[in-house]
Amino acid sequence: MGNKYYRIDEVANKTGLTKRAIRYYEDLNLISPQRTESAYRLYTDEDIEKILRIISLKESLAFSLAEIKNALELDSEVKKILSTETADLATLKNYIEMIRRQINLIEEKINKLRASQEKFENLLSQLNSLEDKVEKEDV
């Protein structure tokens, strides 16, 4: 059974991105759709999953496109190693360290998001207290 292919307008509908954004991700080599003889882009379900992962990293963790590219390349390389189960010890240690750096980057971003959340929760608490005070004064 062959892969299902999608044209760029279908991918835009599925991902919520504009065609221009999808082409930009291609220009940055974040995705690599196939091309027909007449130069139409053809995307697979795997391409769509990758685009959705890009969106998630960008929106939820505020990854830059350079950070996303590094993460995607690392993911791809590690999957190749795991699928063949062949690599020398130095290569394995290098990828382990790269994965650790990615985890640390994610933890830093999560900590920044938590700090921001705590600031807003504090402001909300202060506003709720003020609201309670104003309501008691009005009674």
C-alpha cells in the first residue's frame, strides 16, 4: 500500500499554516516534500506530522526556527542510529550529550514559562483580593 500524498493547499488546511509559511519551512530545510515532474509539491503524512511538531515547538515552547531545525535533525539522526543499531561509542556519546542539551533547553523554557505563570497568578490573586475588598465596601 503506497503513501498518501497531499498538495500544499491540503497541507495548509490540515495544519492551519499559510502556503507561504509551509514554503518558508521548506526553504529552511525543515521539511522536504517530493516534487512532481511539473514541480508541484507533494507532502506525506510524515511531512504533516513534522509540520505539526514544528508548530508545537514554536508555539508551546517558543523554540526559534534554528532550535527547531536542530531538534528535527537530531531526532532524525538518532532514529537512523536506533533503526540500524550500529554506531561507534564516540558517536553514541555525542548524541547522548546532544539529547541532554535538548532536554536542558526544554527545561529552561519550561522554567521561564512557569515563572511567567507565577507572576500572572500573583497578579490575579492581588486583583481577586482587591475585588473582595471593593465588594465588601459596597455592602
